[in-house]
Amino acid sequence: MNLLNSLRYLVALQEQKHFGRAAKVCHITQPALSNALRALEAEFNVVIVKRDRSFVGLTPEGERVLATAHYMLREETLLKQDLHGADTLPGGPLRIAAVPTATPIAARFAAMLQALYPDIVPSVLSLSSDQLEEGIADLTIDLALGYTERMQAHGARLMAWPQYTEHYFLVRRAAKLHPKGLQIGRKISWKEAAKLPLCLLTANMHNRTIVDAAFTTAGVTVRPVIETNAILPMALSVVAGNVCSVMPGALLGAVRSYRELEALPLVGPDVRTQIGFMSHAAARPSRALEAALALAQDSAWLRHAAAHSGLLSI
């Protein structure tokens, strides 16, 4: 049995939630994958995979093996880089996760990083804050862009690099098309906004917690007419329907081409939240992650992030 390959198959199975798909991404047959996992169970003398006609999940023992698999596969990658990559540019995969409201900035960051280092292959994932923080903790995520205010709950496990300040806008259909795309309109209070039909992120998203708290501070509560866990439906529901939405400035860049929209800065309260990159505090960074962290602190990149986060729009 090749232990590392078997661990690699286990990781693929957990990610794909399906034996056939996991085998496909590993470039092996499904029977070969199943046999490797059974050999892994025999090696450790525990049941790792809950089996039925389809993948059900991992046993508690399987979860422990999975955590070790992530660590060992990551260390294998770092060792190969140490042995063979000293004289080459940073390269390899880099998993970047972002809360939905920060995905436009994360995508810009990944594109700029890849342009600087063509051998780095970033993956940009949209995750809730809980999923993002869990991914950093178990080393399935290299770099996360999210709400740094939540770091206190995680003690010294996370390190952060501030990126920009999130500002909030009410986005609605404009009275008439504007030739230059989305425009920034007058200020509007959260209390006024509460009277409008709203599309908001779902309650499990930290952004929704922030938005609900702002409405509460304004002395009102809201019941959205549409909820979503993705940013595109937020924009399209305003474009195509009769609803408004509350969006942070980073999302405005994604909808600036819509001439039928306008964004009104929300005040009373004046809400500002800090967005930053986070990574595991104790884990040794790969060369790709080191390059990403250097870019995250670069003044030119930080100006670019600010210019596309709404900070320079009001």
C-alpha cells in the first residue's frame, strides 16, 4: 500500500462526496480507490468510511485520519519545494477562500498573484465565515479573506493582514438609465431602507449578522423577501425584480456595468467592518503562500483593493 496515495484518495473522497467522482479526480478507477481505502482501514485497524450504496461520510476515526492526511500531504508538498524549489519561482496550488461579499476582491488578488507567478495555481472558493475558519484550522485552506473581527474567538491560531474597510450601500433600480453605469446616490438611513423589499444573504452568513445588527441599532427589524447565500442572485434580483439589496462596496465593482442600478450609502448607524487575509499562525507556509502574503502587504495591491471596495466611492 502506498500510504500517501491512499491518504490522497481519502481527501478526494471527502471533497467530492462520491466514490466515482473522487476516483475520476485521482485518475484511477473506482474499484482501485475503494481497495486503497479498505487497505488504509486495514493498516490502522479502524473503519474510516461509512458505507452504504453511496458515500455517507466518515467515522469519528476517519475524521482523525483525514486531519492527519491533510497535514501529511501538505508536509509532502513543502518538502518537495524545499528539496527542489530553492532556485525556482514559487509555484503549485494555493487554496484561497473568501466570504461571499469579499469574493470580487479575492478574485482580483488571485489574478494579480498568478500574473506575477505563472506557476502558482490559485483556487478561489466562496465560503461562509465558519467554513472559512474551519478550513484554515484543518489546513484545507491556505489563505482566507474575511472578517478579522471574528479572530478573537480563535485565539492565537490565526494571523491576519488587514486589506480594506467594508462600507455598506442600499442598491436599487435607478429612476432612469445612466450612460456611465451604476451611480452613487444620496445617503439613506438604515431605517428608511427597512421599509423597502430586500434581498439579503442568509442568516448563517456573518454579513447578515452585521446587517441585522445595523437595522436593530436603527430601531427596526427586517424580514427579507428574498434570501441567498451567493452574491450573483443579490445583484440579479435587483436588476430583474422589484427588490433592493444591502451590499458592501466590494460588490459594487461587480455590478458597476449595470446602468439601471444606483447605490445609496447607508448611514445612521455608520457601519464599518474590517476585512483581512487570514492564515494559520503555526503552520509552515508554502512558497506559494509566502508569495501571496508578500502581495497582500504590497502598497500597490492595497491601493487596488481600496479602489474596488467602495472606499473611494463616497
